[in-house]
Amino acid sequence: MARPIDIVSLYPKDMNIYGDSGNVLTIERRLALYGYEPRVHAVNQRDPWPDHADLILGGGGQDTCQKKIIDDLYARADTLRALADDGVPMLMICGLYQLFGDYFETVDGARLEGISIIGAHTVGRDVRMIGNLVEHSDDFGDVIGYENHSGQTFLSDGVRPFGTVAHDGMGNNGEDHTEGARVHNVIGTYMHGSLLPKNPAISDFLIRAAVERRYGGFRPESAPAQREELSRIDRIAQRAREVARLRPR
Ligand code: GLN
């Protein structure tokens, strides 16, 4: 019996750099291995919103691309806010993380209002923060990814960071050791990489939240070959994590 899960890939044409589309592929593959039927809906500017949205994934993009999609994002802001309030899991990387905040002042002085799902604001600087990044998250243990941004993000009082930067990473702003933010089941983060292939625990959190919300419980139905494939994938992820960890910056 098919058990569809509808995944929205937000702005894959304009907001998709440093491998962010790998997050969509990872969720799609993993859901199928758990015995669910992933349905990916690419939502670019002016595209219709799908009837169901169980899980929403958005990537990064440079300032020019952020300016390009911003009006379309405003048009969808009420929908996204309602879904976030209702517990829909979302993963927003870098450029879309910034626009899920309250505002982003670009380095050339433009001000882009955000959609305020995450209490945070971002200020563009002329220094870029680039490199592999390891952070500690209370929910997911060590999270391993790659950051490349010039915006410095500051969380509002009471907003929970996604993680705490270890070693010499920069994270949200290079000053307070916070990285990303977590509001309801919404994760905002600077972690590219792609993030999810290297962090199966985060994939499983997003999947579980999506499935529980839609079906009332997470009941994987994996054949032995699928279980074997999941453990093979997790072993590869583990090796990728070890390599990235050894090459900090
Ligand atoms: N334009 C933003 C910055 O540089 C976001 C970049 C990104 O998504 N990688 O801060």
C-alpha cells in the first residue's frame, strides 16, 4: 500500500548551491528505503503550491538570487508560517535561512524583509566565512557540513541555535559560537555540504516528523535488502564525516 510523503523543494532553480539539492535526493532515497512513497514537488517562482506539503527543503543562493525570489516568497509567507506553526519539518540552508528570519541587510545596503518564521536578522559583510564546519547540537550530536556566506546572522533573545560551533568555524556570525536556529520543527542553518548525506540523524528527524504528522506514527516497512542498503549508506556517511572532520578549514 502506497504511503505518500509530499516533499516541497523550494526554489531549486535559484536557491541551490554547494550541493544543496543533495538534501532532496537524500530524503527521497531514505523515505523509499523506509517503505514510504516520496513525491517531490519543485516549487519555483509562480509555481502552484501542492495539495500536501509534509516536508519542505530549501537551499542557499547568493544575494542576487535572494532578491530574485523574494516577492514570490512573500506571496507564500502565510502558507509557510501556518505550516511551520503546525509542525511541518523544514530545512532551510543559508540564503533561505536568512530570508526565514526578520530581515537581511545586504552588503550593498539593500534591505530584504524576511518572513519571520525564525527570530533572527542578518547583516552582509565584505568578508566571507568559508570552510568545513563541525558543530555540536543537543538534538543531533556532532553535525558536519560546509559554510560559505558573508551574511552575519544574530538570533533574537530566546531563539534556540541549531548548534554550537566547535574548533575554528564561524557559524552564524563568527562572534557568539552559535550556528543556525531551531524553531518548532524548522531548522535554519549555514551548513551546505550537502548537509543531509553526511548527517543521517537529521534526515531521520525530518522524515520521522513528517511521517508522524501525516500518518500518526512512523512505521518503516523495509525489506532485508533495503535495511542492508540503509546500513551501507550510513557507513559511507560515517566515512564522509570522518574525512570532513579531519580537514577543518
Ligand atoms: N548571500 C548570502 C551570503 O553570502 C547567502 C549565501 C549562501 O546561501 N551561500 O551571506
